[in-house]
Amino acid sequence: MSGVREAMAPPTDAVELADRRTLRQTLARMFRRRVVLIGTMLFVGLLVIAVFADLIAPADPLYMNVRSRLADPSGEAWLGTDHLGRDVASRLIYGARISLIAGFGSVVFSTVVGVLVGLFAGYFKTLDTVLMRVMDGLMSFPVILLAVALMAALGPTLLNVILALSAVYAPRTARIVRSAVLGIKQLPYVEAAEALGSRSGRILFLHVLPNCMSPIIVQATFIFAYAVQAEAALSFLGVGVPPSVPSWGSMLSEARLYMIQAPLLTIAPGLAIAATVLALNSIGDGLRDVLDPNYVDA
């Protein structure tokens, strides 16, 4: 009998070939839209800049030379210097690291918390009301206002920025996961697992959660973009990372008084924030199209 099963099983090489073909088809469908391809390339470039900032930056972002303050772009200072004589290009490069760390950390924490809350709220009726009312209470506050209040209580550090933004965006992930669980738990394979006596935890994490991954992945990309923007806003308001840490938001805040004398001080970090958010949103749109079960390949 085992010999028959082995004969009926597909060869390993055939399975690997089919998986590679499926992956190529998925990537081709995702990058068919030029804006998605450009956004992905832009994000990869930003990621490389953030990881290798120590090697790419032409100068120390904290080094001050008041004699060369508000200098024009040159070979030594690619984007000029700010009001304290610090190299703008170096601060912009190191600011990419801060923004991406804040965004990635917020995505991880908010996704983990949101997924757990959404799973339990959607599957267990007794927990649904309590958990979702707490989430609704958090969502009733404006994003920046709640983040500013949390930062005022926690203090200005990068870790606290991540925690504050995670608390802000976790309810949105929880609501999306809950809505997906409410539909999935009615499907026959979940009911069959319950009838066979499987434990609730096994059903949630082996049967329900894998089928919720599509909306979770798409939501994570959008939260990444929102978190980058929110971190810049917090730093602009002076409640984000400490002033000694190069950040795009703090660069914008410090450059407000010199917009006429040195407009590049505001243009450079503003374009960096816009480019990062645009790249992440385009990636999210591409993933949404590919992971949507109703996607039609035109």
C-alpha cells in the first residue's frame, strides 16, 4: 500500500518547479503595474541606504561647524549644511534609518497585538464585546493626539515612539482580523475540526490564522507607511526621538525658520518622507491586487 502511495505522489522536482512557476507568475502580476515596480525599487533603495548609512554618509551627522552654517550644496556637503553647520545629506541618510526602524517596529508590535486581539474577539463571542470596545475606545482618539499623549507619558525615545505608534495602529489590525475570522470560522473545514475535538488554540493558529494572512500582510504595508509619517510628525512636534538623533521630522522642524534662506533644508526631508510613504503605499496596492481572491488577470 505504501508503494502505491509513493507511486501516486508527485516527484519532488515537479513540485519545486510548480512552486517556482507560481512565484514567477505572482511576481509578474504584482509588478505588471509600473508604479508598483517603481515603488518597490525605491523602497529597496531606501532600505539599502538605511542599512549602510555608516558607509554611505559623507560626514558625521552630528558634527557641527558654525562657520559653514547654511552653506550651499558642494562636493563636501552634497545638500549643503543646516543652521548649525551639520551636513544635511548625512542627516538625511541617517534619518532614513530612524524612520524605517520606527516603521518596522510599529508594524511588528501592532500586527502581533492586533492579530491576537482580532483572533480571540472573532472566535470567542464572550471576549468579542470587551476586546472590541477597548479597540473602539482607542480608535476614537485622533492618531497624532493619542500618540502625543502616550509620548508625553513615556518620554522621547525611539522605543517609546514604536510603542506609542503600535498602540495607535493595533486596533485597526484587530478589526480587520476580527472581520476575517467571523467569516472563516463558519467554513466547513473549521466546523469539521471542531467536530473532531480539536482544541481552540489549534484551530485558531493552524486553520483560521493562515487564511487571514492576505489582509494582514496588506494592512501591515499601509501601517508601515502611516508609522513613517507619524514618526516624522511626532519628531516635528518635538515629542518623538531626542533632538540629538537625526530624524526627518526634526529636520523639518529645525528648518522652518530658514525656508527662505535655505529652502533645501525643508525640501530634502519632505521629499524623503513623501517618497517613502508613496513607495510603501504602492507596494501595498500591488500586494492587495495579487492576494485578492477576486483578482482578475487582465
